[in-house]
Amino acid sequence: MKDVSFYLIHNNSIDRFDLRNQIQNLAKKLNIDFFEIYKQRNNLKINFTFKLKLRILRIYFLRFFYNLKHKKEFSLNFYSLLFKSLLNFNKSIINLIFKNANENKQDYKHIMIESLVTKKHIKAWKHFLKSKKEIMVIFEDDAICKNDTEKRLKDFIFKINDFDFDYIYIDLAGGLDLKDVIPARMIKKSNYEFLLLDGIFTNTACSYLINRNLIKLLYKEYHKSKLNRSFPIDHLINKLGLKIKQNIISIHFHNPLFTHGSFKGNIKSWQIY
């Protein structure tokens, strides 16, 4: 598979070493180039100020606003999402006001860790665009191979060559229930294997396949605004997709090719460290 590259995003966590080896071995079996993106700052020094509270509030609002804008439709699911989002946003504001300095630092540290992960994805995009490859598959290191992962991934990559689409995003590891991340109005096709959608709709960005044409657009759009640094990678991809006028399709499997370990497995999420 000379036109495909694998990129593994991680922070050299010892307890995920075996999972990273699984992805590397999968690349070898499929004869796919394999790259790792893991370097980062180890010490996150945070000085508490009132401006920090305002910065956290601004980030919360941006995520709240663009998530609703991305999923808006006249449906019961959307109004349920709107109600839950408003409750969570109001709760976040109240907590932010009454939390002490140390608790605010922890909230901001969480945001900074998300930002580090996002930067690694952007770094992977940049590295890929310097190559001549056509398809990129990104993994975070809580993506777990299933018994049939190798065969299904190989078969699906071959199928992509027959797709008559210029801009493709394919979620590979799931995580959240599809009804919670996909507006029904955007479903273009549904069969026993997957949903095909108009536009970009991520799940959790634990693992996704994306073609060169779309990465070019996303990478260019990312650098148009410093606000984009405030989003975790899954929210960021959705936000960038709102700005792109070209026809993009997304695919989500009913039975994902990989297991998202932090959701479905026994892997401790980095978010609770």
C-alpha cells in the first residue's frame, strides 16, 4: 500500500507500549509507512491570575458555540443536545467562578494537554503533506486492534479507490453513540456496514482515515485563526469543516474497525491523570 501512511500520536506512556506495538505491527503487515509523533513539553507551568479564569471561560464558550453550530437541525436529538449543552455550560461557569486557584489550574492544565494533542495531529498533517502519499491514517495510542481489523482495513482501503469523492474523512474507532454526534439530516446513505454523510462529522478522533485533498484544506484553514488552538482535535476538525465550501463526505462504521480503548476498553484516559 504505497499510497498510505500511518501516524501514531502519543506521549511515550509506558502503559500503552503494547498498544503502540500493535499499530506498528499492523503497518508492517500491510506494508504501510509508519511514523510516530510524540515529542512535547513535559512541564506545564501555570500561574493563576484572573485572566486565566477569563481565558478558560472563553475557551468553554467557543467549544459550546461551534459544537451546536456544527450539529444544528430541527430535531428532538438536537434540542436534547442543546438543553444538555446549556446545562453543562452554565455548570462550567458556576464552577469556574467558585473554584479556588488550584482547581482552576487543573482545569487549564486539562485544556493545555488537549492543545498539545491537537498540535501533534497538526504536526502529522504537515509531515504528511510533504510526502507524495494520498491517504493518511492517524491513531492515538488508545486505539486497539480487533481480530478482524487487519482484513477489514485492507479491504476498505482498496474500496476507497472506487469512491467518486474528492474529500474524504472516515472515522475508524468510534467512541460515542452515532446518534449523539451525527445529525440525521446529514446522512446521505446508510447500509449494514456504515453511514455516509455530507460534511465532516468526527466521533472522538481516536483513529481516522483522511485523504490528501482534505488534509490540504484543513491545514490551510487551521492557520487562518489563532482561535483554532483552543479546540481539542475532534472539535477542531468539525469547526474547520464548517469553513470549507467544498463537498466533503464522512463515513462512520456501525462496528468500528478499531476499539477506542478509553471508551470501550480497560485503558485509563489521559484526561483523568
